Amino acid sequence: MTTSAAADGRAYWHSIHSTRTHSPAPAALRHTLAGTGTLEQRRVRDLIAALDDRPVPGRSYTDTAHYGYELMAQVVAALGGSAIDIARNFPLLCAIYDSAAIHAPRLLTVLHGFNLGIAPILRLGSGADYQQSLLRALEDGTASGAFAGTELGHGTNLAGLQTQAVWQPQQRRFLLHTPSAAAIKWMPNIADPTISKIGIVLARLVVAGIDEGVWPFLVVLRDADGQLTDGIELSALPPSVGGPEMDHAGFRFIEKPLPADALLCGQLAHFDDEGRFHCALSRHRRFHAAIGTIDSGRALYAGAALASARAGWSIATRYARQRLTAGGVLLGDRDGIQRDLVSAAARITAATALSNFTRGRFTTGEGGEPDPTAAPMAMLAKPLATYTARDVLTTCREIVGAQGLSSMNFFGDYIARVAGTVTAEGANSALLVAAGRSIELVATGRAPRYTDISQLRVVDERVPLPWWNAMLREREEAIVTAAREGTLTGGGVVGADTAATEVAIAVTDRLASDAVIAAATATDDPEAEAILRDLGAVFALERINAHAAWYAAHRQLPAKRAGEVQRQLTDRYAALAAHLHTTVLDAFGVPPLPALIDQPDYIEAWSEQLGWRTEDFSEVTAERASSASDPRKA
């Protein structure tokens, strides 16, 4: 029985990756969940998969961090040799981020060089010779972009940073200076002494003693030989624990001179001939205009985190069709495992649907600019995506047991990089507070109306919604109303920040649930629509379960409705379990990976990794059998 079950598992693995004898996922479903529907997306995926970036036992932390830059140079060369052209193409960047998250984790850690190193120059540059010379160095890969925003004492609170760029009108230059230990630039990746680094440094512009707010400055941090430039002191940070391998450093400026063209302000501001500074924007608007590329980075990392989650889920699902448990039962046939995999797939689906809508708004604005709602939506999509990926990967790592702890099975790579994205481009907790406060800021006239997250929509209001979606909407409306009136209590609310977080979570639940309905409505394939609606139902019903105490306290979850929530969940867990190893797996679009447990026979793969052939064991068994039957050999 055991041998037969194992053989069935191997036959299953071969069937889904060779002859495709199972029912493949509809193209519409695959495109919605994996985004690999276009020729360009498939080309990028194949190119990055061919890099064959897998864990190398014994490679040092420093060498691993450096390897990411080598991969970056290979990708730029393979895509035409112009990093600038890549940075200008947001859909292409999305494909690169997602494919790197799955197939080249070490590449993913340095991709911010596109959207945080090159994009700010393209967006806010003046075309000055100084800027163009550094842009050329970034284009051909002789230098790497680095973003230096966060500070030791202020973290991701970029509006509160203290690094100063003091304008000297007579010399028409800036002096970049770190006034205190709290202002030490913290954790940009510039420690590698072999790589030229061009930095986008956020600093507080000081003109004639007046604070003119935070602006980006273009700075050569390491020259063509990798040497630190004058006016910079640096100390490499110890290896990160639980995060990706990166050449992080802490550094400070000591009255480092910069030319006038180092200020990246585009058409937002300028100095006149007498050296006076002019900017018509309010401090709030100029700050957000100056750091706009961070918003697109949030959307990029949201999709990448979910790509990692799809990969981990796919590895676990395929392994579960080989791994035998007690009684010769395949791991994938255990109902508890099936339920956990269905739940994980539903969370990935909802977060991916919202991520797709968010990314779309970065390319649908007028004149090539992002839609105004792209930034507030990214503030919600990124926490949902990265928290979802973190939790799903943890669940899948536990499903595969001790195999999930081996570096050869990719879970360590995926989890480490998702841990980094939870903090990158704005810590999730801070983003949720800021997003939740947007309602109050708009109501008091301190922020534009489009930033009010409660006004964000992803589905046509005329589309009929299931009652579980309606329950999420009712919860959001009640919480938003209470927040506006200053009466929001309970549910862990202990002050303004926790109230804002509750608002943001309620809005995110509604947006993600509605995004699945919008995706299902948009497809004309009945099978794709049915599966999307089931996955969306599981997500919404589980969110209702998560907020059961709130619903009960507000008398919105009587016993009859609570029972119906459980019945609907049970029915959809069972319905989707039948599609896990076929349609849903195919829709996630993750091909077999080099992870040892993602091979046709993981036992054989591990045996070879350890230096043994399966034939070695057969020979020993045969020799013992021969000895037992022949007393002369005993």
C-alpha cells in the first residue's frame, strides 16, 4: 500500500508537469492570479528562471549579498542593456519583481535600484549635466542606485528626518550634514566596497535658516572604484537576522559639498539668480510629490511578496502529493492540510486581486502620471500583501515540516525577503496608521479628497454582492462613521493610532473582498468565475470570523447568521479542495522549482544531494538477501 501511494504521488507530479492530462486552469484565472498571460511576462519569467539562482551551501553572507548585483547586471543586459528603459516601464518592472521573487530571491533584494535609484531622477531631474552623467552610470550597470531615506532615530518617518542640506547661495552649492546621532542614515545597502553607488538621499533643505522641507538629493556615495567619496563616514552593519542578505550600512555626512543640480525638484521648485528658493506647494504636498516613487515601490513589493507566497504554496501542495503520513495516507489527502491550503489560496487570491488593481492605477492616470488614488491604495495593498505572504509562507513551511527549515527548499529565502518587505517602503504598521488618519485629514481640509481611503472603489456599485461582502461593508461603514465622530472604541482601540489602524483594516477587508468579485465579474469563463467566487467567499467569511467579537458586540452576528457563516465555509473548503492540486495549482503559474522537495521524487533528490544514489541502497538490499539465502555467505 505504501509503495503504491508513493508511486501514485510521483505519477501525479509527472502528469501535471509533462502531459498536462489534468484539467488546466482557464487562461483568465491564471492571468488573474499569476499575471503571466502576456508574451512579455512569460519572456521575463523564463529569462529570470534561467539565472538558476538557488541557495549555495557555504557561501558567505557578504558573497551572497554581492551576488544580487551580478544577477542585476545580467538581467539588464538580457533586457536590452538599458536600466533606464526598464525603470520607465512599470508593467515590465512588475514582471521582473514577481519573477525574481519566485526564481531569483537574491536578485529581488537589489531591484529597488530601478524605482528608488533611477526613477526619481527621471521624474524630478532637470536634465543638467551632473544628473545626466550619473544617470548614464546607472544605465549601463557600472553603478547601482541606492536610496538613503531612513535614519537611526526616525526610522521610516521620512517627514521627521534631520539630515540637512544647507544652501550656500554665493557658492551655489549645498552642504550635506548629519547634525546628530539620531540622523545617521540607517541601513541603505552601500557597504559593498566593490560596487559604485549613486544615492538618492532624503535631506531637509535649509535656505537662509528656513526649513523648506524634505527633498531628494542626488549624491555619489561610492565612486567608480567603489571608494567612499569625501564627506562620508560609513560603518557596515552586522548580518541581518531573519532578513535577506544585503550590504547594509550606517553612515553620516560631514559637510559634504553638492552642486546645485544635486537637488531633484523637477518643476516643483527652483532657485532664482539671487539664490532665493521658490516653491508654491504646501509642505505636505511638496513632501509627497518629492517622494512619489516610494508609492510605486509599495505596489511592486506587494506583488512580489504575493509571488513568493504562490511559490511557497505551490511547493507545499506538490510535496503533499508525495509525502506519506501514518497509515500510508498522502499528506495532501489529510483534510486538515486541505483546509489550510484552501484558506491560504483564498488569502493569496484576495490580496493579489487588490494588488492588481493597485498596480493598474499606476499606469492609468492622465499624461502618463499615476491615478491620484494609486498612492492611498498602495498604502493598503502593501500591508495586506506582505502580511498575507508572511502568514501563508509560515503555514506552508509548517505543512512541509522539517523540510521547510532546509535552505535547499527555498522557504528560508522567501520568508526572509517577505520579512524585509514588511518594513521596506514604509513599515506596515505606520502605513496603516497613516492611511486610517486620511479620513480625518480630508474632513478637516488638511489633505486632498482623493486620499480618503473610505472613498476608494474597485467594483462597480451596481454589481450585486454576496451577503458576506455586504457584512464587510457594513462593518467598514460603522467603523468609519465612529472614527469621524470620535466614538470608535473596543476591538483593541486604545488611542488615535489604534483607531486609525482599525479603520484601515476595515477598508482593506472590503477592498480586497470586492476586488475578487470585480475580477470574477470581468471574466467570461464560467469555470474561472466560479472558482474566483468560491475563493473570494472563503476570504470574506474568514474575515467575518476574525471579527466575530466585533459583529457580536454590534448585534450583527446572531446565532443563525453565525451558523450560516460556518456552513458556507465548510461547503467552500470542500468544493475548493477538489481543485487544489489541479486547477488552482495551475492558475498560480509556478513551474517546478529547484527546491529538493519540488522534484518528481524528493527522496531520490535528497539522496543525490547527500552523495548517495538510490541504486546504492538497492545493491545493499540485494546483497543482504543473497547472504540470507546462502549460509556460506552469512
